[in-house]
Amino acid sequence: MNFIDIAVQQFLQEKGYNKFTLRAVLFDMDGVLYDSLPNHTNSWVTVMHHNGLSMTEADVYLNEGRIGYDTIDIIAGREGKTIDMENRKRIYHEKTILFNLCPPVTLMHGSLQLLQKIATNGLLAFVVSGSGQPSLIERICQDFPGIFTPENIVTSFNVNKGKPHPEPYLTALEKGKLSACEAIVVENAPIGIESGRAAGLFVIAVNTGPLPDSILLDSGANILFSSVEDLFNKWEQLSDCLLQTEIRIS
């Protein structure tokens, strides 16, 4: 029995499901669909420094997926500072300007091919992102033609509570009229993994950043791949396992 079989069986047993009836795959955006985190890192670290706050590359990856205002609160709170809403909006606006001045963001290697394969399998695809970055959100339907529509995109504009709260993924389930055994999550960050697991979902981690595998697994990922391309290469094996594994419930 390989690591994919073990992960799927353990999840089904944990949740008391007989089997998956897979209908959809829910994707985080930054670091999964787009190689955008280097630009986010540069813009976050720079704007925080300009506002008297200290933020490292590791902080960006550890907080990736949060609503921007929440990230500002956490970094400021760590230094014993409080930022009011007016200044949170100003700082995030400055961060957005800096992000848009960065080199153009490219697709993550393997992401388009993976989405095309998923669509060929007859599965729905959703984006579930904590981002409020309009320049990226507006690109999704163009960069992944025939796969995403505004109706299957959840961003910070659609929720009251961002990741790690389960609301973003629960919102996607509601939009798709999906149950938890009909969808899986693809994430690259601890906060997103926690959000997906809190929503009761099977979470696939793809390690596309500098964090050790252990952090993603300790956050609750059911299974981990080394990259989006690695997931693409193993997709048939994973999807076959998800569709064929059945647990006898006594």
C-alpha cells in the first residue's frame, strides 16, 4: 500500500465516510496557481519596514492565505502595536501598489496542465483565496480559459472571516452545492491547510515555498507533494485512489 492509499483510507476512516464521490477540486491561488509569493514577499516586507514593522520572508509564507488586514494585525500585535482600520487600509493599499510594480507574475509550473486534466475528468475547479489583489483575481478566468468563472471564485471580498477559519472553504462548498466528501483542497500554506481541514475536507499540500514539509504536515495536510508539477504527474494515481477506495463501515 503506497502513501496515497494510506492517506485516503485514513481520512475516510477518520470522517466515517464510506467513500469519496469526487466532484470538485478547490485550489488556493498564490503559490498554487500562480508563482506570486516572491512578489508578495517583496511588497509585504518593504511596506511593513516603511511603516515601522518587521516582517520576514518566513512570516509571509506562514501567514499566506490570510486576509491582508489580519496579517497587518498579527505582525503589529507581535510588536505590541495596534493599527486602526484607516491605517490598515492605507498599509494594504501601499502593499498593493508595490505588488503591481513587481515583475509580472507567471503561472506555477504544472498548474494549467493540472487544471486541464481535472476538467477533462469532468470535475469542477474552484479558487479559494485570501487575496484581495485585483490584478491577480482579474487574470484567473483569462489564464485558465473554460475552467474558472466568477461564480467559482472565493476571495477576501466574499467572506467575513478569512483563513485559517473554515468560512472560505465552506463558502466554496455552498457555491458548488457540494458536501465535504465531494471535494478536495490543494494548498501550499499552513493557514490554508488549517482552513481546509476545519471545513472537514481532504487537504493536499504542495510545497512550493521555503517552509519545511513538517510544517505543512503538522498543520493538518492529509498528503504532501513536492510541487504542483509533482501533483500533476501523480494525478491519475491520486484520482483513481479517491474514486475507487471504499471503506466498510460496521
